Amino acid sequence: MSAPKPTALKLRRQSRALELRYADGSVHELPLEYLRVFSPSAEVWGHGQAEPNLIGGKREVGITAIEPVGQYAVRLRFTDGHDTGLFSWPVLHDLALNHDRYWSTYLERIAAMGMSRDSDIVKLAALPKTYRPAKP
């Protein structure tokens, strides 16, 4: 069974969310930061990784354009210049259905690595001791 195609996509700039509407009446609002850090791109997912790379500093990211790609996906152009992930209908549906679980895991991972949603700079002092580089 394939994932449903949204009947409408609406960019909510003020609330920084992408609204997805489906034929069954369901509506999902996905935060733009969430879409950026879970982008289906090589930058985020590498090549065949089980977990995405951690991307910090995207709390204020926006979207400059939503471009259809055939009948199966959209390309989101983010304000930080990222535009390489194609958000297929199955990817968007998965992100919508699993938002709470994926987001809480992301927040746990980013905190454990001493990273911030407001900056892409990693503070070495905030890293767990097992991650700190040895002194020369």
C-alpha cells in the first residue's frame, strides 16, 4: 500500500510550519525546523545510515519555495540554502505520522551531543566526557 498524496500543502510562514491536508480529512502541521533536520538528503542521512546526522541551529529556518517534482514529491528550498532533499509523499506521510517520536529522539540526541537548536556550533565543554578529545 502506498502512502497517500496530500490534497493540499500550505506554507504557514508566521507559525513556521507546513500544513498537509489529506483526502481522509486528516491535517498535519510539520514545523519547518523539523522538516529541515529530517530532510531526505545525503547531508542528513548520508548513504544508507540508520539514523540521520545531527543538524543544529535550524530553529529559525524558513522555506523560500515549494516546488513540485513530478507527481510523487516536492522540493523544499530552505532559507539556509538547503534544497537537495526530495520530500516524496511517503516521506512526508511518515514524518507526519511519526512526528512526536522522531522529534523527541532528535531533542535527546542533540542535547547528548552538546548541540543547540539555535546554533550549529558545538560547545566542546557540553559534550559528554566520552566524546571529548584527549589532551595532547
